[in-house]
Amino acid sequence: METATLVWGLIFSSIGIGYFIYGRKQSNLVARWCGLALILFPYLVTDTLAMVAVGAALMLTPRFIEL
């Protein structure tokens, strides 16, 4: 495994924990589920560029979708 993949996975998982806690406290389902996805998706995506693209998309999703 590359070092960049590990570092990006750590960054996105850390941000995901923040999204999940925020979504739980604010009862925001989109932020909660995006946080959970940010925590788990680095285990499934192994390409660094794809990881950055998926992570950025998941981070922007709560900004544009509100339930």
C-alpha cells in the first residue's frame, strides 16, 4: 500500500468522524450518512486519485443536499 493512500484514508476518515458527530447532534441524516461513508470508503478504494475524488464528492454532498 502506498503512503499517499494511507494518509488520504486517514484524512478522510478523520473528517468523516466529524461529519458523523455533527450529523448525529444536529439530526442531519445527510451529514451522518456521508460521515459514515467517509469513514468506510478508504477500505474499498485503493487508487489514490479515485480516493481523493470520491472523498471530495462525499464531503460536498451535505452542502448541496438537505433533507
